[in-house]
Amino acid sequence: MNSCWDVKGCPASHYMDCAAYKQQASCWNIKQGCCCSMYETCDECVIYKDRVRTGQSPETE
């Protein structure tokens, strides 16, 4: 399962400061990440929605 920073193609200068990257976890599991402020809930996130759509469990990484 690809991490969000891989899927989004984030440059290292961006993801190196991301809490999810630092903890090697999904932002929805740790409740914080680079783009979390863009969405009111995880259900609005394109990466989260893609995991659900493709049948991958977004709950664990």
C-alpha cells in the first residue's frame, strides 16, 4: 500500500515535515498530517476515499 506522500508525489522538502511521514503512519490513524487542514473529515480526503474505493482498508497501514 502506497503512502499518501508517494501517491501525491510530494517533494521531500514537503513530506519531511509531515507528522504522518515522521511516524510512517497514515494521517487518519494519527489524526494529523500535511493536508489534514484542507478537509473537515478524513472522508473528504482524496487519498482516504481512494483507499475505500479500491477496497483497501484505510484504517491500518
